[in-house]
Amino acid sequence: TTVYERSIVSMRSILMEIQAARANHKLVSARKMWQLGDAIFQLINYLEKLSLKLDNLYGHLSRDLSVKKKWLEKVVILRRYIPQEVIIPESLNWGRCEKGTRRIALKLREGMPLN
């Protein structure tokens, strides 16, 4: 429970940065979304080290972070296919990645232009 609660606090902090950018009518960085996805990966890895698994993890995260499950799945897809944040150009915004997340992530990972 403690591990999960700490992870939620960390993820909420990232979400607050995302919401602040949106509130100020700024583009949300794809890197910020990658960071959120990475926080989810860290939670999963830590739970696995403890030989624990949380059933319906995305459902719980969706509820506790007040985000839609489908949106959260896209964030995880971005992180799954891009192993390092530095692969994502600083200028790339989330809106460019949100539709076709897997395709964009694969192109970035392979070093191909996004067109």
C-alpha cells in the first residue's frame, strides 16, 4: 500500500505540471507524458521485486489519478516503445503523439523522421 501511495503522489505531481501547461494554453511536452509512463513502469517493477501484482492496475490508476483509462494506456504505450526520455525531441508535443502513439514511438525509437 505504501509503495502504491508514494507512486500516486509522484504521478499526481507530474499530472499537475501537465494540467498547468494546459491551463496556460501551452503545448504539453511528449517528454512529460513519457515521465508519467515511466513512473507507472517504476511502480510495476517495484511491485514485481516484492513478488506482488495489482490486478486491474490501470483501472486503479485511472480512478486514483482521475484520468481516463484509454488516455493512460496511450501514455504507457509511449513509454513502452521508447526506452529513454532523450529519444523524444524536446520540441515534440503530446498532441502530435496522441493519435498513432505506437507508430510515432516506433519511429522515434528507430530514429526515423516523423514527417
